[in-house]
Amino acid sequence: NAGVTQTPKFQVLKTGQSMTLQCAQDMNHNSMYWYRQDPGMGLRLIYYSASEGTTDKGEVPNGYNVSRLNKREFSLRLESAAPSQTSVYFCASARGQRSTDTQYFGPGTRLTVL
Amino acid sequence: AQSVTQLDSQVPVFEEAPVELRCNYSSSVSVYLFWYVQYPNQGLQLLLKYLSGSTLVKGINGFEAEFNKSQTSFHLRKPSVHISDTAEYFCAVTTYNTDKLIFGTGTRLQVFP
């Protein structure tokens, strides 16, 4: 039981390049989330998916797109990376669709945009 | 809209000493409160949460927190810390009419031998 896995662990991009961050969970959870973590700002929600086939914007969605490929996988895409997107990205999942459900986090992807 | 404030960005403490990490929230409706911990180079994991009932909530690793509605606080405490408690601690809040968690900016607990 791997829990929540994220790939890659580290990535360096040049401004304007695109990439997709992958996330998968093996806990049969319904909800999945993408957060970014920046120093002094805590975690901010980018996008979330309450169930397969649905996605919604969070607090900071600009510059990102997401795909809930199936119940297990939730990917985050940067179409044209900018230095302001340098951050640590965390994927999380939860059993239910309520905000009170415990979220389980992956180990993170550290992204640097030059 | 709700918000959460963690008053201390860093808390240094010696091993076996008690510690309190402060968290205050703002909301016009009833809240649900959480503490998550992030060990170095790892994702976050739940320490404890308050949904209803007893205002004193016990979590993993000997931590506890008390919900104080009049003070709008949810401070995290441990009577005797260990080196392995060195981590970043995040307070988070949500309400019944939202589907999102709002995280605080985090408190870095550094335990010295």
C-alpha cells in the first residue's frame, strides 16, 4: 500500500516550458487535491477533484490545468512555466468529499523555474 | 470567509521541555479545526482534528489541542518534546459550507538536545 505517490520528485524548467506533475493514490479515495507550498505562505489549494470526472478551482488556479484521469490519478499541468511557479507541489487525497475528511499527502515535487 | 493565523513562525525548545504552538482562527460560522505535521522532506500528515464534542482533542505522538471558542483559538501542546518532534506544524480550518481546507503559514518547531 503506497498511499499517495508523486512523480517526479524534482524538476527544473526554463521559463515557457511545459510539464505535467503526476499523482496517484491506491486507497480508493474519492477526492484529490493539488497544493503549492511557498515559504511563509503555508499551503494554498490550486485545484481539487471531489470525484472522478469533476474538477474545481482552488485559491490559486491561474497558470495551471488539471485532469482527473480516473479514480486513482490526478495530474497537474503547467502549460507555460513562469518563475513565480517555483514551489513545492503536494498532491493529497481523501476518502470522502467533505472538507472534514482527513487528507493524505504525497511526498511532494520540488519545481524550479529558471 | 474563514482564516487562520499561526502567530509564531519558529519555536525553539530544548528536549523534554513543554511546548505550545499557537493557532487563532476567524470565521462567522462554526468551524472544524486541524493540526497537520510535516517532517523534513515529507508530505503532511494529520496530528489531530476537532469536529465536535470534547474541546480537548488528543492526537498522535502525545500531542493535544484545546478548542476555545471564546478566544477563537486551537493551540497545540505537548508536555515533553523529543528530538523527533522537530518538524513544521500547520493549523487548518474549514466550515460546514465550504469544501476546502484553509491552512495557516506554519510553525517550525526545532527541538535541541
